[in-house]
Amino acid sequence: SLFFALHLAWASIGTYWLVRKLDRRPESALLAAVIFSLSGKLAAHTALGHASLVAGLAWTPWARAFRHLALSRRSTAFASLTGVALAVQVTTPTYALVYTA
């Protein structure tokens, strides 16, 4: 249970940060974070105990946020972090990585 709670929190924080980096209001970012972390996909995999799928999907907003920052700031540091987030997803079932890519 702690594993799932931490990964859902990680997904929420990542989604909030991504939406804020897209220059949206805090209220919008909070709503997006709640919607993503409680979405049908994550809720179903959490209920069924699919730990690796939840872990992989939790990295999706982080990879997207790092990619956005790498492109907008032309930053190799954020490009590297994008690679790290995608590498973490490689260790999980491949469709999480395909969704992110």
C-alpha cells in the first residue's frame, strides 16, 4: 500500500510541476494532478496490484516536464533527466514507455 501511495504521490507532484511549467495557474495544475493520479488507468492498476505498471506510469509527467524544459531552455541537463525518466520506464512493461514517447 505504501508503494502505491508513494508512486501516486510522485505522479501527482510530477503532473503539478509539468502543468506549472506550461505557465498555467496553480488551480489548474492541482486539478490536473488530481485527475491524473486518480485516473481510471492508474486506479485500475493500483486496485489490481500491478506495481510495475503504476511505477512506470508515475514517471510519465516527469519525462514530459523534463522534455519540455530541455526543448524550451535548450538544456542538456534536462535532456539527460528526460533520458533518466525514460530509462526508469524501460524497467517496467513497455506500454508505459510507449505512451510517454
